[in-house]
Amino acid sequence: MKKWMAAGVVLLLTSGWLLWHGAASLAIRSAACAGCNVLLITIDTLRSDRVGAFGGPADLTPTLDRLAAAGLRLTHAYSAAPLTLPSHASMLTGVSPPVHGVRANGLFRLGARLPTLATVLKAAGYRTGAFVGAFVLDARFGLNRGFDIYDDRYGEKHAGDDTDGAERRAEDVIKPATRWIVDGTESSPAATPRPRESDTKASAATEGYDRAPRREGVGERGWGPATDKKWFAWVHLYDPHEPYRAPEPYASQHAAYDAEVAYTDAMIGRMLAELDAAHQLDRTLVVVAADHGESLGDHGERSHGVFAYDVTLRVPWIVWAGSRIGRQSWDGLVRLIDLAPTTLDLVGMAAPHEFEGRSVIGAIAAGDTASPPAYFEAMDANLTRNWAPLGGVVSGHEKLIDLPIPELYDLKADPHETANLFARAGDRARTLQSLLRTATTGFAGRGSASEKTTLSADARQRLQALGYVASSAEPGPRVYTDADDPKMLIGPANELNRALADFKRGAGNAAIAPVVAIIQAHPGFTTAYGVLASMQHDLGDLDGAIATLEQVVRRGIADQSVMVVLGGYLQESGALPQAAALLEAVVASHPDYADAYNSLGVVYSRMGRHDRARAAFRKVLELDPTSATAYENLGVDDMQAGDLPAAITDLTRALELDPRLARAHNALAAAHLRQRHEAEAIAHWQLALQLDSTLYDALYNLGVSLWDASRREEARPYLERFVREAPSPRYAADIARIRRMLNR
């Protein structure tokens, strides 16, 4: 009841400020909000038909409905891609995915060639802050450019948490965002864990498959009191995304997805009410848009990312600025690549010439519904599974989806896209195909502004926790047939997702059989191999996991991140020469692959080849000077070489770069214990467990150290929890030892 009452108060406050600021509206025009602050709120995975103002339920989104009623409602807005990272890259750069080059989640980093909404506003004197809700928008993927502060801290990892510290709720995003807007400071730091258990206890090397996120332009925590300087805040709310786990009372009042939508709407209301109370909305342009929608089973797609039907491609877009812009609904076709130039136009600034999108304000003011076609694509299945690539255009009320089995829909007559008209469309189909060819030819002339990145084992794990079965296969040139059409393959993909969900729920070996069947039926489905190997590894079948990934090698599937995971598994099994040979081949073909050097350094360290290990870790730091994991691994190698002072120095540096790196606390504690610094060791093990309660090596080390120091009552809870929670058979011998200790 307490939460419900709080939500009610927020809604009343929200209603009040909207009614007040929405009075005496003016017709929309360029520079209507000249000199205003800018608040961009992006809502992940929000279907248009779940927003009341866009035809959804009347009681689900009262905050968004009030914003739309008092501002500009753009009813036919299209995303450039039904995936989080590519869509946000298009929103911020004003260009389509083939131009910015970010074609899928996790595989690309936005380069520095293109201006962004943040870089333009920062150059104009705005202070800039971004607050994101999930790892898929982590700073390592390049959207942090232009932001003074890029808050990508997702919280702590706990036992039973299947999100792996990869996301945070809306309330945990808006709190630091609101504080930064109001007084210019961050809230107390949240965790940025690297939630992979170390494979060793205090005396051996930890694995290093991750690098710390880059925070460009960020120095000390906090910037002092807010000034009169204009601000641009981007707030990304992830909650409508799966897994759907809204808090009460929303979970009890709505179906799972709708509950997350209702919760997110309430949190937006809370933020706006708090900003209004702090007099921060008086001169603020508020822009709200979804990055894409959610299929919820429509067209056979459970979630999003594979297809490009309107349930995932058409998005709500709202613009509000109190009385400065008119209360208006616009039904003309607009694109999310138009969002950045439109925002700049409203605050009185010209868009950079690199922007492909246009401001829609002039067309709306003139009542001109003619608009450029909306290009879209869904490339994830092509890039990660070697399925046929999907591209298309929307022009007027017609839509072409270009696939081996092409599709054409009349969206006005058939809004649910159930009647494919392509076979009998004739000239209409040829016209749309010509528009698509013109668009793609133009894209090719501009080149790509992204950098290809590669997934570390930890990054892959965190993207999987968010529902993305990530891989980085490199499809070669080929002719795609009907058999490669995603419509023919969505069934196996859904089966893989179900198996993964069952495994997370504790199905164990029962979840493996469906994945094996998928691989047998679709041997080129790279992602399935990675999922199967991960399951086998988690169940203690290391040999099976290695054999599964070796199939990828034998089939000639180019996926270097899989090779790095295989190298890690070989290292874990003790097959050090084989691991070294494999990883040496990876870095030879991909000399900028920092994670591969990290893993290779771990192998060298275990082989006692410390000079080569240190050279590998130094290469990581050459590629990424902010890699806390490289310093962590240097510290562990120092310990193995017997240089404890150097170990403490390197591990301390790792924690300066990333104070929430639980494994580094574990290793630093071990180094302190060897130096007989018992108090420091215990403190760092306690910190490690605060950050990652599933780091069982730290749990073991802390309990045993307290026990050996005759602090047995303090030790007992840690040891009992280790016996209760540590996975067997991996820790079977340790569990047996602890039981003997406790029973003495």
C-alpha cells in the first residue's frame, strides 16, 4: 500500500505540472525552445499499442498520455532497427545503421567520425549526462562520446539473479539522473560488477575476459553545485524489456509486460514531478521515444530483433515543452533518425551536415505530410547466425521487407501485416525496391563509422542475461535462399531461447537435448554452439563444452569470440599448449582483440611464461589503457612470480580504474594475506562479496582466513553459506573440507 500511495502522489503532481505548463500553447515552430535544457528519455522495447495516446489501454501510461496531450504526438514514427544499440546509435547520430555501422548489439563500437546529439550540444555549452539502464548500452560500445558523465552502473550481482548485474530498474536510473540535473552531482556510486567467478582461490591466477568500460570526459566523481549552465540529459529506461519482472503493485495489477510498461511510466512521472519541484522544467524540452517495440509472439517472434514488422519497428515519439510548442498530433511518416535534428531545431541550433535525418518541425508547421521513405533493417540474425539479411523501406502507407521470400504490406488496409501483397503488387513492388536500392547505394557511398568489436566471455554472458544470445559470426558472401529466410528459421531460434530460459530456471541436463537437436538440424547456427557449451560448462562438463566449441572450428565458422571462450575452457582443463596455440592464432588474425590478449596472458601465466604473460597484458593496456582487468591479471601474475609488492601495486591500480571489480578485490586480499596484512585482506574479501555474493572463491577465502585467525564465530556464517551455495562438483573437495572444519 505504501508504494501505491507514493505512485498516486506522483501522478497527482505530474497532472498538476502538465496542466499548468500546457496552458496557452503556441503553434510549433523552429527555435520554439531556444536556449532550453534538453531531457531525452528513451524507453526500451515499448510497443506503440501499449501507450494510451497511441491507441493503447487508457490506464496503463497516464504520464506519457498527459505529455502527448499537452505536446506533440508523432503517431507514425519508425525505428531504423528493432535492436537497442543500433536504434540508439541512429537516434543520437541522425543516420541509418549502414552509415553509423552499428548493425547489432554487442558486435560494434560507434566510431568518432560522426557528430552526435551529445557532441553538438556539448560544443554549444551544455553540460551533458547520460544514464543508461542496461549493459547493451555500456560505454564500451561508443555512445558515451560527448557526455561529461556516462553512468552505466547496473548494480550488484547476487545469488539467484539471472541478469548478471547487466541491468537496473527505472528508479535506479532516474535517481542519479535527477540528482545530476538538479545539483550537478552523482548519487553514491552503484556497482559496475564484472560478474564472472574467478576460477581460483587465493593462490592462483584469475581469468581475464573483460575490460573495464571507458568513461570519456569523466574525471572525479561529482562536479560541484549546479550552475545556470544549460544541460542535456539522456535517460534510458530498460524495464519493458524481458525478463518482465515489475515490482509491486504493478506486477499484481497487469500482465507481465504491461506491468513493466506501467511501472516505467510511473517512474517517468516521478522524475518529472521532482524536476518540476526543483524548477528544472520551466525551460526544458522533453523528448520521449521508444527504441523499438516487442513482438510478444506476433508473427511467431517471441521478443524482437529478428523480424521488422510494425510491432517492433513502429514506436511512440512525444515532444513536450510546456506552452512553447502546440498541442498537436502529427500522422505523417517520421523516422528516429529525425529525432536529433528535430531536437536541435527546437532549441535553435542547426543540425550538422552529416545528419541524414531532417527536422520534422518545418513540415509539421506547413502541414506537409510528404516525407522521405523510412529505411530499416534487422541484421542481427545475419551477423550472428548467418541467416539472410533483412532490409526494407516504408513509403507512405506501404512497406517492403526485402528477404529471399519478399513481403509487401498495405499498412493502412492491413495494419497487422497479415496479407503479403508482393506476388501481385507489380509496379508498386518495383517502386519500393527502387527506393531501397537508392537508399543502400547512398549508404555505400558514405562508408561505415563504426569499429568492429569482439565479445568477451563476460560480455557475452551479460548480453545473454538480457535475452540476447550474442555471437559474432562473420558471414561470408553467399547467395541466400528461401531456406535462409528468418521466417523459415524463427522456430529453431524460439526453441533455443526456451531451452536457455529452462536452463536458467534449473532444468539442467533436460535443457541440453533441445539445443543438441537444433545444432543437428541447423549446423550453421553458431549461437547454438555457444549456448550449448555454456550450459555444459555450468554443469561441470568441461570436456563436453570443449568438444562443442571444437565443432565450430571444424566447420570453419568464423567467430573469434567463440575461439577465445574455447581458449579459456582449454586453459581451465589444463590443456595449456593447445590453449596458447589457439589464442596465438586469434591475436595473429585479429591484432586489436584486447580480450584475446588478456586470455592468452592468463594461459602464459599458468604455463610459467611470465615474460610473455606480462607482454600480453601490456598489449591489452596499449589497446585499452583503462583495462582494469589487464592490471588485475598483471597483479595475479606478479603473485605467481613471487613479487608481492608489484602485485599489490598492479591490483590497486586495477581497483582505481574500476573499484567495483570483485575479482580484483579477491586477488588483492590474497596478496595482502601473503604479506601478513590480515586486516587489509579481510576488508578486501568483504568488499568482493558485497559486489558479487556469488564469488565463491572470496567466500571460501574469507571464511577460512577468519577461522585460521581464531575468529570462528565470525567465520561460521561465511563457511556455512559456502557449503550451502557453492556449486558442486567444482567445489566438492572444498565443501568437504569446510564440513570437517565445522564439525570439529
